[in-house]
Amino acid sequence: ERIAHYKAPKSVDFVEELPKTGSGKIYKKGLKDRYWA
């Protein structure tokens, strides 16, 4: 299946553990902060 080039990710980073909130949900802002700091 082909998708438009602008929809495909430029890179994929693997992490050991996803940051989570106190309730156990994935902390999406924590993922962004890693690259926008």
C-alpha cells in the first residue's frame, strides 16, 4: 500500500520506556518535550 510522501514519518525513534502519567496513561507531551527542548 502506498501513501503520500508527506504522510510517512521522517524518522522512527525507539525508546526503552514510554513516559506515563500518574494514572498510567502515555504522557504524550513528555514525548514531544524530549525533542523540542
